Amino acid sequence: MLRWSASARTRYLVLALAAALLSGVFAYLYLGGLSERVPVVVAATDIPAFARLDGDMIRTAFLPPVAVHPAAVVRADDARGRVSLVSRMAGEQILAPSLVSGDSPGEYRASLGPEERAFFLTADAAHGGWRGVQVGDFIDLTVVCEGTSVCLEQGLEVLEVVAGEASALLANRDAPAAGVFLRVTPGTAERIALAVEYGKVFVSVSGYTGIPVPTVGAWLEQLLQGGEGSEPSWP
């Protein structure tokens, strides 16, 4: 029969007490962590990818520190108005690397849908209307080709204005731009490219309440004959 010496029993008791003490400390720290709460921004509803976050789409939750992602946004103001590059389910934490502001060059791409593109139209390729154009404006394009004038596209959103040398020097929104990036579909991009290559393109800026207006085009024979003439055949 195994018999423990007094010194062995003492060492065993000391180790057992130490283990119990450590367990108590860890339990205290764990329970203390559960009781502590820190703010974190989460999705208030399901958020699709490329959505711009507004006040109804996010909320502030209070979670234990161990449950908060290291990259989570902790202030609602740091997420509001920004674009989420990924979808989020309701209750998911909003992570800072998945957000873009759209203010930096090229970040307009975050707002493009899967079937949308950004078409760069140089100021030299389209006549008139560029002075004062800024991000968020909507423009119409009219093309003249072989004696026919038609409204090519209406309500194209300006995603980014590329400043020319004068714009950079003047730092003024009224300075002329070198060109603009427009929200388009691939089909619209084809039409604009063809119009620039074979016709003469003019730009009109829409008002804040502008809506698409049906047009039939104009043609040279009609213009010269006071409204009479054959129908235009292009494009």
C-alpha cells in the first residue's frame, strides 16, 4: 500500500490550493469581462453590398470586450454616410476595412453595381456645360452626326470630376474640369464612345429636379424647312 510522507502531502496540498486559487482568479476575470460592456456599431437590418449606410441601417450595441472584433467600428459617426463593400446581416459588427468614404479619388467605384461601369468622358470630347459641374450632378448628352441631332443619354450621374491644371491652381468649383467619370452600363459606354468617335457631343447639366424627357431628335432638313422633313435615320 502506497504511503505518502508528510512532506509529500504538504506539497500536494500546496499545489491543490494554488490550482484552486488560479481557477478562482480566472473565473473572476472571465465573469468580470462578461459584465463589462463596450460600444460597437452593428447592422440594424440586413445591408446589401455597396450600400451607403444611413442612420436607420446601423445601431450601437454594447458587447463584452472579448466579443468585439479588433477592426470593428465603435462610433456610429465613423460609419454613417460611408459605403459598405460587403453585405452584412442584421446584428453583424461593422468593420472599418470594409467601408469607404467615396471622397478619395477612385473610391466612387465602391458605389458601382455589378452591371455598372465608370466611363471617363474628357472635357475636350464634349462641348459646353463643364464649368461648375461637380460630383453628384446629372448630365445629358446630345450628339450631332451627319445632319442629325439626337439626345444620346439623359440623367448620367457624375461620379468624379478630374481637375485640369486650371482647376488645381484656382481650387475653385467654377474652374473647368479635364473630364468626368460617369455612371453607365457597358451598352451606354459603347454608344458614347461611338458618338465621340463619329459625331460631335454636347453636354447639358440637369437641374436638381430634372427628369428624363422624351425627345424625337432634330435633323438638318427639318431645321431648314421650318419643321418639315424626313425622320432622322441615325443613330
